[in-house]
Amino acid sequence: MKILVVGAGGREHALAWKIAQSPQATEVFVAPGNGGTALAPNLHNINAKSAQQCLEFALQEGIDFTVVGPEAPLAAGIVDLFRANGLAIFGPKQAAAQLESSKTFAKEFMQRHHIPTAAYAVFNDAQQAHDYVRQQGVPIVIKADGLAAGKGVIVAETLEQADQAIDDMLGGFFGQAGAKVVIEEFLTGEEASFIVMADGKHVLPLASSQDHKRQLDHDQGPNTGGMGAYSPAPIVSEVLHRRIMQEVIEPTMQGMLKDGIEYTGFLYAGLMIGEGNDQERPIKVLEFNARMGDPETQPIMMRLQSDFVALLQAAQEQRLDQIQAQWDPRPAIGVVMAAYNYPVEPRTGDSITGLPEDQADCVVFHAGTALANKAANSQLLTSGGRVLCVTALGQDLEAARDRAYATVQAIHFEGAQYRSDIAWRALKQA
Ligand code: AMP
Ligand code: GLY
């Protein structure tokens, strides 16, 4: 099979890396890919950026199956476009991807189908929003309605911060994505990422994971796309797993069907799990993503032992209920190395050195990297905010962490920043 992976990040490098291990994959293309996928001997980068360009390539090359990584092409309708042209593709259609692309859509959907989530109100008028935060008090959470690359959420500790966030968003800082704001009750607890594959009728849960959204150690600093992740998430016990399926995933699938929208593709529920014993502690949805997480995908793919292409085929044939995914029992940790001045305005063009060869238990997935030219000995340069995700497996979490950090320390680029405490929460429990 010829397989196309759409996207350019660490998530797509990890998806393509895993797909290329399948005996069924004859050729694997990444559109547009990054420096890491360019260097991988079994992956081919394609200079296609828009959904239309991907379609043209897929038709011309005779691609058998396409997997979409990021949210933007899903929200732009790439799945609708491919299917209209008779091509097999794994992802939600545009209408289904609204679970991520519009927070208002997601909140109304959850309310309609009794899926637990934080109380909220929606505003497009700044004065009314300011009045509302005064009624509710702080801390309070301000979210841009549309896609904002993981940066459209402000947890405001003071009224001034809340007012500023409202004014920035409604004032056009995120363009159309901020034309409306969702103001949400502040929830406390522990976060977990619960990702499933959906075929419209059935779901196959993937291994649990947790990520670190804040830029700095001790979960300080601004929210980012994610500075590191690990799998499994110790908090997701068997009891919680069952409850998440019953209270969140199944009602979401049924709700979509009731609303006349078939959900296919990855579905990521970002959860806040409150205090209490596992039978009773509250589980609330912070957000839905219509895709896999980045960087959660990197440790999840490291742990996946099943043939990923077989899972994708089962989804295509609507038989995810008949298949199981096998997981390496060892935990995996991914540490993101980000560019100087990420997440504000990351500098690009810094030279990357010290990259080791991939090992069975440690792989460096690339995100914002590019080759300076196409020559074999070409210089690898930073080209985006999150540059690399160093991902390692270990006998236990500590061993995985030590393996990942030993590799991080061998890699160099000017201004590199990374958190030194990835997986601290899980290590505390271990
Ligand atoms: P989101 O993109 O909606 O998941 O928000 C990004 C991050 O903001 C989450 O991972 C949480 O850390 C935080 N956050 C979002 N909503 C809330 C909430 N209602 N209460 C507390 N923290 C939140
Ligand atoms: N790591 C969080 C996300 O992918 O949205």
C-alpha cells in the first residue's frame, strides 16, 4: 500500500515512522513533512501544503490510504474532499471536526448530549464579557472560539488578566477565531488525554497519556502546544478507563449520530479528573480535538506494538470492534526541545547538532526542522517553535525519563529550551 501522512509536525513524524514499519506499507509519503521525515530513508516528503495539492498528489501517485495529522486541514474539509474523489482517508469530515474547530459548537454539543464539562457562557460583546467575569469571579478561563494553535486559552488568575484576554481575543488577536469567546468555570484536578480511533460505529481506545501544556518547569509560564508527554497516564485506572468510555466517549459517538454526523478518525478528549475515589471522582471534558495529540502521539506510537496499518484498515472497514491494539507494557516519555523565544515568536535558522542515530528504545521525532538544502550532508536547521521530541521507552518511568534526558543533553542548538520535569506527576505516583 502507498500511504500518505498529511502534516509537518512531530506527531506526523511519529505516525509516518510507525506506518513505515508495517509490512503492508510499500511507500510512505509525508506532505509536507519536516527535516526528520526528509532524512528518514523509508519516508518521502511531498511539497503539498493545501488540501487540494494533497488530493492532486494522491490521485496522481495512486495513494491507497491517507492519514491526517493536524486540525487545520480537517477543519478545511480535506476528508470530505478526498472521499468525494473516491479516496480512502482517516479523519473526521469537516462537520465532525467542529468538535475541535469551534469551542461553541463543542460546548453546545456536550450540553445537548449530557457530556460532563465546565459551566460556560459565550460572548461577542466585550462589555458583557467583562461584566460576566465580575459576576463569576476569578480564577476563570477565557477561550477563543476557533482554532488558535493551542494558544487560545487563558487561565486568568486576576480580573485584569481576564479583561486583557477578552479584549485581545475580541479585538482580533486571533482573527476570526477570536470573534467569539467562551468563558468557562475554572476546574481543578489532574488532566489526562484519552484518544480513540473511531470508524463511525465503533471505537478503539489507544493507550492513555498525559502532556505538559505549560512552557516552564513546575507547570509555570504560558500554555504551549505541549512541552512533553508520557504514556500511560497512571491516573487512568481500569475503573476510570471504563467510566471515560461510558461517560464521555460513547455519548459523544451517539450524540454525533443523533445529530446526523458520522464521526470517523481520531478523537481526543482532554479531560480534567477531580478529587475522590475512582468510582466517584468527577470526569469533565476540557476540550475535544479531532486528531491525535502532539506530543502525546510520540510516546503512544513508541508503545504501539500492533501493525498500525491494520488498525487503520479496520477503521476504514468499520470493524474496529473486532480488533485489539497491543501495547508495550513499558512506559514512554517524550521531551520537547523548543526554539529560542517559543511560544512568543520562535527564532528559526539555528543549526542543530549532536543528533544520535535512532535506537529501538529512543527515537528523536522532528517537528520544526528543515534541511538547508537537499544534499545528503545538508545542515539541519530549526524552522519552527517546537523543534524535536526526544522519545524513549524504559523498564519504568524513571528509566524512560533518564534515557530521554541523556539524549536531550547530547543535542545542541542555540537557545534550545526544554522542561526538566516531564512526567513529574506520574513519577510522584510511581
Ligand atoms: P484547552 O485547549 O481547552 O484544553 O485548554 C488548554 C489548557 O488550559 C488545558 O489543558 C488546561 O490546562 C487549561 N484549561 C482549559 N479549560 C480549563 C478549565 N475549565 N479549568 C481549568 N483549566 C482549564
Ligand atoms: N498536546 C495537546 C494537543 O495536541 O492538543
